[in-house]
Amino acid sequence: MKKICILLILSMVSIATAEPIDFSTLSTVATSYGQVAAATNTLTAYQGNIYYSTYENGTNAAKVYQYNPTTGVNTQFLAADTSHFNALRTIGSSLYMSDALGNVYVYNGSTTDVMTGTPFSSSDHAQSMAEFNGTKYFGTSSGKVFRYDDTNFTTVYEAPENRAILSLNSWQKNGRIYASIQSSSGYTNDGWTISSNTGNTDSWETILTGVHHTDLFLPTEDYLYAAVMDNVSWYNSTIRKSSDGISFSVISQSSGNIDDYTGYKMAFGAFSYDDIAYFFENSYTGTGSIIMDNGGIVSQVPNTNLAFMQATELNGTVYALAADEPFESGNVYLIATPEPATLLSLIDINPDTVNMKSHGMWITAFITLPDGFDVGTIDTSSIAITSLIGETCDPEYTQEADLSFTPQVGDRDEDGILDLTVKFDRQVLLANLCLDDVSITIEGELTTGELFSGSDSIRIIDRGK
């Protein structure tokens, strides 16, 4: 599949505690036609695939798409006779998807079923979902929070009339579940957030009052973040951060003008990766910026090309959902960080012939990288045998290098090209080797992010042969 490079203007903070994702390097891996389906929870990873949803566009129904990173194929997974899906969320071992008609679909990795016996309808549909203490919770468009124990639905909270539960999330650090209640009308600021340490009916506490709504929560190991629309009349929004989940401080603020609709800015999605919190802030009619909290250092990167909305991670690759404009018809993009380059490297294993009954301590491997790469930058803790190819060997066998031997940089064959000497436990390897010729693959990673891979063949004999 052709990849389209998406260029953004970035300025990174050099003293940050971790290296932020460079979104300018992300490439398109899948496109669809429509609109990004909702502000939160419409992108998730599940059982090795990526799932995302789009709004109805013209005569096209709302859809959930599946992207397979292995094959690079993007396919329609689910369609509904409704304008949009409200949420996609992996809970337990299943993927849950709710639409605006009150349906909740459950995919277990092989079949998709519609939940039966639910209290939901088109006038009171499941708008948000979360897991708390091993139990599923659903927030609805008419302000109810339901708990579901896999058999029965129980109402555990009900807001006053003309409200909606916009977001649900739990935070493992303080063992609480959070729900956002929307303001009663478009231009009032009487929304609030509630929290409970049990999820029971009489246990909810009110926090973050006097706002229009809290659009999303981002729980990390140390902090709970909240993206808040403080005053919708003046388009004032904040990103807040809490270490206890009760008291929140403002780390970023955006404001607009009531006469200028483009001034309305809000973080429509959030994502945490490698201890950095990301918030994708956009206006309703255009792109905005990416706000990062990196170890307490808050920075903002202009987002001038596409409107990034959400992100998720799968097997070390970051996938982001983006659009030409957040709430306008057009292309929806699934984009991903590029795969690290794999360097084809020279591997020389010594000895060339190994006796199965040998009592030696090690097998030695010499690693030489291609021109322009320094073996001194190899992360020695990443070096491992990753395959044994032979008549009866395990092609998926893995064995890490024995770090009781300190890897050494040298020039064993005196050809002017440096190599790295590492050793593997001989007895562990012999217990997994087959006779005759065996191809051994060794792989690892450089501290600069590249991967290396190489193979060498050795002969295995039994004593006396």
C-alpha cells in the first residue's frame, strides 16, 4: 500500500525527560471517507489489529474499519444504519462498539454479536464505556450510569434532566471511576464530574463543578489528566492534571471569541506513551496543535496539516486517527510511525562445528554492521538468537546473549572494520539444537532505534560421528 508522508512543523523541548513522538514522520497506512466518528474512544487496538470508526457521510452509514498491520489491508468491519458509533473500547477479552440507535456490539475475536437485554435505545444510547474493578460500566445520552455484571444492568447514577454522560474512565492509581456530566444547555456552564471508589449508587462524589463538560480523561501511572470545556460561551478550555484524582491544576489553556467560531478549541483526544501525555487540540473548523506534558514540562506543537484526533499503540508502533477537518466530510486517515530500519548484518559464529556432547561454556558470535553504523551503538541487552533453522530445530527459538560475558568491540579479522563479540550459553543452545546443518539468526537493536539481523550456519555433530 502506498504511504503518504504527512509533514508537520515541530519544535521539541530538548530538556524533556523522554523523546516525544515526531508526528512529522507518521505515514498514511489506511484511508476512508467520512468524518472522525466522535471526540473520544473511537480508535483502539485489539488482538493484533487496529479498529476505528467514522461518521455517516451522505448516504454512507457509519462504519467501523479494521486495519491489519501484518497484511496492510484496511477493510470495513461493521456498518450501522445510524449516523455514528459512540465508542469503541476493549474491555476484558472483547471489543465493545456502541451506536446511536442503542445497539452495543461485542466482538470476541471471531464473531460479532449484539448485546441483548440492555436498557439502551435511540433516545438513551450508550455514549461511553469503561471497566472498573473487573466490571463494565456504560454512560448514556440521558445521563445514566449503568453497571453490568455480565448478567444484569443496574443503574448506579442518574443525572438531572437534559444531561448526558460524555465520558467514563477509571484510574488504577487511586482506585476510582470517573464520569463527566454535560451542561444542561448549549451555553450554560453547570456541568460537573463525579467520582466513586466503589461504583455503587450512594458512593459518587462531585468534583470539577461549574464547567460545561469534561470531554475526556487520560489516566497514566502517576497522573489523571482531564480535558475540560470550562466556558462554552467564550470557548475557554483547559487541560488539567491531578496526582490524587480529586484536585486538578491547569497545565494548558485555550480561548476564543464568541463572535469567532473558529476560536473554539478543545482537546478531542489524548494519548500516553513512554511517560509522555499527548493532547490533540483542534477547532471545529480546522487543525490546531498537539500539547505535550513530558515529565512536567508542557509544550505545544502547531498542527498545520491534518487534525489529529486520537492515538493508540500496538506492538511498539503508534497509530493515530486524523482528518482533513475534525467535523467536516472528507478523508479520515489512519497513520502510523514508520517501522525501524533493519540492517542486514554479518554474523560469524565460532566454532563452525559443534559437538553435541561438548562441555564448553559458550558459543561465540561476531557481529559486523553495514558501513556507516557503529557496533558500539548496539544495545547489548537486546542481542538474542531469534531463530534456529534446521531439520528438527525450532524456527521461533529465542535465547538472549549471556551477559555474564561483557561484549567487546574489536577487529577480530584485522580488516579495519570493527565488530562486536558476544557469547551465548553453549549448554542451553545445545539442548535445543538439531543435528546436521543449522542456520542461526541473531538480532538486536541499536541505541539509535535501528534493528539489525544476520545469520550464520554451523554444523552439529554427535561424538564419534
